[in-house]
Amino acid sequence: MNNIINIAVVGLGQIGIYLLNELNRKKDEIELKTGKKIRIVAISAKNKNKKRRFRINKRIFYSNPLKIFKEKKIDILFEIIGMSDGISKKIVETALKNRIHVITPNKALIAKHGDYLSGLAEKNKVNLEFEASVAGGIPILRTIKEGLATNQINKVYGILNGTTNYILTEMEDTNENFNKVLEKAQRLGYAEPINPKLDLNGFDAFAKVRILSALAFNNKISKHKCIMEGIDNIDLKDIKIANQLNLRIKLLGISEMINNKLFETVHPCLVSKDSYIGNVNGVMNAVIMHGKPVGENVLQGEGAGPGPTSSSLLSDLLSILRGNIKKPFGIPTLKRKKVKPFNNNNYTNSLYLRFEVKDKPGVLSSITNRLAKYKISVKRIIQTPDKKNNKATIIIITHKTTEINAKNCLSIFKKNNNILKFPTLIRLYN
Amino acid sequence: MNNIINIAVVGLGQIGIYLLNELNRKKDEIELKTGKKIRIVAISAKNKNKKRRFRINKRIFYSNPLKIFKEKKIDILFEIIGMSDGISKKIVETALKNRIHVITPNKALIAKHGDYLSGLAEKNKVNLEFEASVAGGIPILRTIKEGLATNQINKVYGILNGTTNYILTEMEDTNENFNKVLEKAQRLGYAEPINPKLDLNGFDAFAKVRILSALAFNNKISKHKCIMEGIDNIDLKDIKIANQLNLRIKLLGISEMINNKLFETVHPCLVSKDSYIGNVNGVMNAVIMHGKPVGENVLQGEGAGPGPTSSSLLSDLLSILRGNIKKPFGIPTLKRKKVKPFNNNNYTNSLYLRFEVKDKPGVLSSITNRLAKYKISVKRIIQTPDKKNNKATIIIITHKTTEINAKNCLSIFKKNNNILKFPTLIRLYN
């Protein structure tokens, strides 16, 4: 690598523009730490004249990022557009084929095409770095690849999405309903203004789970169908009831090797208010790992936003400038194994079930009888009448049961006149 | 670097022997991750025939570690003896001068001679790695050097000593006094069996603070006189009272830049039971950093023991085998600045003061008058009589005041007939 490094930044949204400013401000520090002088020689976005937080150098602006490869000599390219396919993939592919190192926070791209792209990077002997794709400013990928290298990790889980964690925390704190808090999150820039769906339905957290699994267990990125649930069905009522039970609802991403099979999931969990994970609130993210011989390791930090994301993008840049490791997933892609999926039907949890029922005799027993038939034993039951409307809410906390058993058991409640809606199910984290 | 790497392990105590076993077990994985084959070609300890947890290869055993340099070609040496000077320093020096990479968990050595040794490593173009010297299995040094590279850190603090944290937790949980719990800690291997002083008096945590400061703020390791207090004067009574106040006592190490001056300290703190740091219990360590732009970052993990320590030693090994960064403190030692010390007298805290007094009129007012004279205002006061012995305990929580003011104010209580012992002072963490 020369001592002068040419950089291109493609994508000048909130993150891209913040990064550009950081790169300009920290040139001297970067030279001190790596011995390399960086030069930003090309920037690209759709709209040259859009109003931005920091000024851009329009003389190096490209509306078509693919033109950069033809006109400029680039050493390192930042892809900060953010789609899993289309122009994002095209740019990364082209860069790697041209022996240009790539840095990206694009979890959708890596979760979908990470195996192919890492092979391409290795073949062309350049880096593909994506620290910012998981848990924002928390250097979790580097920690797995380097800080905990050679530990046998059997579980990684945590709060991987700042948007949903903010919404859950805010609902509990303000007693406002989901839609109202979502609007607030959008106003504050914590949720996407136009289409927040990918955060809310668990998709974003799930992409991060896939990347974490591949790194922690040295496997190919899995494509298995998994249990993926977001917070879009969480009701303020459940948050209030959880509160009374000394519990709190958190959207957890979980990846675990169970009998040499990979289990990945994202769903809301009820966790103890006294637990560590129950106290990671607001936009914070946290990742917990179990490894041998290190024991339990926890990392916590801000999970989103231009500042934390830029911190991770710059750590990737310094790693490349220092000539550090090349393998995007820690070991050669060819050596990463395909791993068999754990059968989701056998996933086992205690359950929180909320039934909204007509307040009349026999309804409770019809529920408990059904549970008994499926050998789901009840740990706790709370019935709260709503006399005025002749209704009642029945909360049941069960002992452990499998997904398939719970599904079969509950199926009957779809067509029961005394049960006003299909019961809400939230798993307890164990 | 060749593809075959010769390794020497000097020091075969609990950690050395565990590491040796890990190296043997993980040869294939290390080759997969780095492309290098490791060979252990020399081991050294005082006593060849001591009973050890794992068997050693006596054909490569040296009673005198310095002989290794003459008889074997070594690429990487592990120094795991653990003294700040003497043979530990001699071995590390000799290795670096012979262009041998060094890995060590020896915080006393690095805190005292780290600047000199890092200069030596840089001059000879080899690595000096010491991830295991701070916070056991938590990859905190790598995180500062790499994962958070280019962040402007202004504060690093946390629980840096597992022994003392275990003792404090155990005293609270069992209501047993300091000496009894210390004995238990020694039986369980959490405290040094013969001389546990360096853990208990804060010295061990302080060495870690010095190393963290140097990395976080890019300064030379400071030699300033600082406030260093351990837990050896913590009474079960204080733990019980803290408990009633919803507080908990934690031994914190703190390093902070205040107006471009370095403030380092280790002392017991009263922290809220509802705070994150108040819930890091037992042998766990935790480090919290404030950085720009990343925000707050937290790392938590097991702080001591052969497993976590080996995890960090192996991460150092992989870093070297992958050819990663060379500068022990992230930037060239010559560029690391000397930094001015913050004046300890100006350190400002709310204080918890416990007075043991004769139960007679006028005693309380003599205390409050004295505080008033020094403009130390009282936030809370709790007097508990011990009628039988005609004594009383007075707890005072003050508003913020400086170290020097508190010291001057309290000095009078050394010679007061009504005050049975010099008051216990514990700072509140703010």
C-alpha cells in the first residue's frame, strides 16, 4: 500500500455526510496512527444540490458512482447507500473486482450476499469490512474476530435494534401507545420517516443476527426460515402488565448452537427488570456472548445514529490502513461450513399469554382445560374483570413448552365465541 | 514471518499452565485463522517437578529462562511471571532486543516500564502485547486501540479488580466481615493466598488505570501521586448502611481528562443500586468509556482467572500471527505526550461520613458546626443510638466539596474525646 490513500465515499445521507466530515477533521490523527495520508478523491450521491449538514466539495462529486471506477484511482471505497441489492451490490462488487478495499455499514447487503462478497474480497486480496453493520458504535465484530479469537462461542444474543428499544422504553415511560411513540421516534430521527417497517418487524435485527452467527460460529451465513417477530403487535397493555410482574419487554436477537445445530431468532421477550438486559434502555444496544474460556462477555453502546456508525466505519478504515487481517469473516470463506438448522418447532420457552374474553362462567376453565390437554402447566394466572364492558383479561404465565405444542394448543382459540381475539403470546427469556 | 512460529512460555503458574494447554489444543484453529503453524519449543519455571494441572513436556523445560535465548530460535515469548522488575523485566527486555515478539499479562511491569519497553519494541520492529494486563478476558485495550480508534475519549472508568469486587459482593450477601470473606476468597482462588495486599489496597487496579489512561488519551504513562485507596478499611457496617440508602460500595478505577489535565484515581465509591455499575457483582469487571462520536461504551466480563486471561493472551497471539499493528500504545511512543496532572486537592465529591461518637448532648452540633465552618452542606443525616454502650453512629451525606476542604475540615476529629475514632469517609460516585 502506498503512503497516500485515495478514498471514495458513495452515499451522502446522514451517515455519509457525518463520515465525510470526520475524515476531513481526523486526517492528521489517522496519519499519526497509521503512517498513511488519506485523500478524499470522489464522493457520490443522487442529488448534488440537496441541503446537507456539512458542505461538500462539488468538484469531486459524481451523480453516477460507477463512473468513479473509470475516472479515479481509488484504494478504499465506503458504500453507504444501504440496499441489499441494486446499485449497492453493484458498487461493492465492482470495487472488490478492481482490488479496492470496501467498508460498509450495510447489514442487508452483508446478510444477503456476505458469503459471495467475502469470497470476492479474498480472491482479490482486499478487505471487506462491515463493523458498522451490527450494533452501531459497539465494536462487536472486531471483538469476535480479534479480541475473543479462539474462544469457543456457543451463544450470542442481545438488543440489536435501537429504534425498537427506544419505542418500548418510551411506551413504558410515558404510557403512550405504539403509534404515538412511533411518531415521536420518527420526529427525533430514531425511526425511518417513510418506511420504518424493517426496524419494527424484526428484519433489521435479524440481518444482524445472521452476521453475528457467521462470525461467532465460523459458518456460512444461514438462509433458514426462522422465527422472526417484531414489536408491531406489542400493546401498551402488555407493557403495563409486564411492569406489574417486575418484567419488561425487550426485542432480542438470539443466535445459539444447540447440539451442533444453529438456532437463530428475533422476537419480543419478557425479561426480569432486575436483569442486566432488562436495564438496557432507549437507543442503547447490548450484545452478550458466552465463550470458552472467556466466560460471559457483554458489550453495550449506542446502536445507531451517524456518530456511533462513523466510529465503527473509521475503525474499519484504520484496520485497513494498518494492514490488518484480510478475511472478512475471520477464516477463509472456503473453510466456513454450512450448518444445519435447529428445528424451530422444538424451541422451548415459558409463555406469557393474554386472553381477552367475555366475562361469563366457564370461559377460564375452557382455557385451562385446553392447556391441560396439551400438558402446558400454568405457573401463574391473573384475571382482571372489566365489569362495565362485561369482559375480562386473563394473563397466564406457563411453564416451559415447545413452539409446536403451543401453536397446536392455541390454534383452537381462533374460533371461540367467548374469546374476543386470538391470544397475545410473548415468550419469557430464560 | 515464517509459516512455522516458535513459541516460548516463561512462567508456569495457574495462568501459564492453562495457556500451554490452550495452545496445544488450538493449534489447528490457529493455523486456520492465521495460516501459521505454532510450535512450543521452550517452557520455563522455577520448579520442574511441581505438581501441575496439566502435564508438561520436560524435554523443553528450562529452569533458567535466559538460557532459552542462547539455545533456541524463538519468534514469540509469553512472559507470565508477573513482577514489575527483576527477572520479568530482564526477560522481556532481552526478548525485544533479540527481535522476539512479547505477550504478557503483567500489569505491574507495563504500568512501571511500559514506555521504555514499547520504545524498545518499536525500535526492534516487534510487538509488545498486553491485553490480559487489564480486566482479564475483556478485550478493552484492543477495543480502545482498534474498535474505537479515532474516538476522542475523555473518560474511562470501572471495576478493574475482581478480587475486591468479589469480597464486597460477598460481604453484602452474607453479612460476614472483611476478614472472614477474604479467607473465603483465598480458599476459592479469587485472592492471592500469601499476600493479597496488592489487590486489597488498590495497587493492582491502579496499575490498570495507568495503562488505560496511556491508551485512551495517547499520553506517556503517568507517574503522578494520586488518590489510591483500597477496600481494606471497608467495614461491614458501611455496607449495611449503604444498603439501607439504596447504595452499594464499589472499588472504582477512574481516569479522566479535566481541562487537559489527567486525573487518575482508585477508591471505594458509593453508587446507586439502580445504576449499571452498581449491578456488576462478584468477580466481574466492567469498563465504561465516554468517547466522541461513539458516545458511551460499556464492556463487561470476567476480570481474572486462567480462562479469561488465556483468552486475552491468545487474542494477542493471533494479532501477531496475522501481522497486525505494531505500536504497543497505538501511536509511536515518541509521539505520546507527557501530560500534566490534575490537582488532587480539587477533586470534588459528595461524601458519606460515618462518625462513631459518645451519645451525649452537643456532639452532633460540634460536628455540624465544624462542617458549616468549612461550608460543607449536609444533604442527609442519620443518627442511630446504641443505648447499651452509650454510643451513637452518625451518618452524614454531604453536598459536593473538594478533597482539600474535606481533609482540613475533618482533621480536627483526630483529637476529640467525644468522637471515638476518626470518621470513615467514602466518596459518592457522581
